[in-house]
Amino acid sequence: MLKNYLLAIIPIFVAIDIIGLLPIFISLTSTYTPEQNRVVVKQSTITAFVVSVSFIAIGKLVFNALGITIADFQIAGGILLLILSINDIMYPNRANRTPTSSMGIVPIGIPLITGPAVLTTSILILDLYGIGPTLVSLTLNMLLVYVVLKRASLVVRTIGQGGTMAIGKVASILLASIGVMLVRMGIQSIILHAGTQWK
């Protein structure tokens, strides 16, 4: 049981890639006062968590309505994760956005913290490990996001700009590996299901 909780935490941590997002967060909030920064951090973390949990709650209902199987979602999700990770590796410089009062909601909460990678990973973890490990994983990861963003400047000063970029690249490679694994698992499920039907 404990193993399921530990296994559920790691993929979402990799999908969020909070260390890789630090330079982007700092550049987007560079003109903010400490008080404004605190508001943005709280706003972005709550937004990311609510969107993730909502997707988990209705995701399977949408699947059933559209006739989508978990194997279909594994393959599609795996390909999406692979594309996202390759894009992050090949094109690391993301365009800055003009600061606004809703900066914590868009783009920091969505899609920088909770984007396609996190939503895809969450629904797959739900199927693999159940609702308990999935919610605990999301909660712990969002708490970590809150703490890291709150201390963003300190973290970047400690490990350096190069360090944050290097960690972000490693996370992208891990995300690509998870994407390939999901595609493999989806194909195996389809083959196994087809083999069962033929018997």
C-alpha cells in the first residue's frame, strides 16, 4: 500500500517540473512586490490543485461518454508527454507574458503548473493506484510547489540559473521516458484484450 503512494508521487512531481519552472516564474513576477508575489503563489497553487482534482473527478465520466478506454488514453497521453518533453528540450526559451492581476491563474496555475502533462499523468495514476494515492500525490506535490515558489529567489540563488536549467532538462528526459512507458503499456493492454477476445 505504501509503495503505491510512493509510486504515485514521483510521476506527478516529474510532470510538474517545479524546478524547471522557477526561472519562468521569477521572470513573470520580477516586477512584483513581496506581497503581490505571495498572492500570486497562493492563487497559482490553489488554481492548479482545483483544476487537477476536478479533472480527476470527471475524467472517467468523459471517457465513458466518448467510448475512450484507458489503453487509448495511455497511448495518447504517452505521445503527448513525449511531445511536451521533446519540445521542452529542443525549445527551452518560452516567451514571457505581460504581468496581470490574474497571473496566478493564467499562465502560472494553468498551464505552467497544471498543464497537459499533469492532467494526463493524474488520470493514469488514478487508474493504476486508485483515488487515495492520486489525491495524496497531488496534495503533497502542490504543497511542494507552494513552498518552492514562495522561496523561488532563494532556490535559484542557491543552485544557480544553470542548475535550474540542468534539473529541468533531466526532468524532461524522465517525462519522455514515462511517455514511452505509457505508450508501451497501452499497446500491451490492447494486444492482451484482443488476445482474450480471440480465445
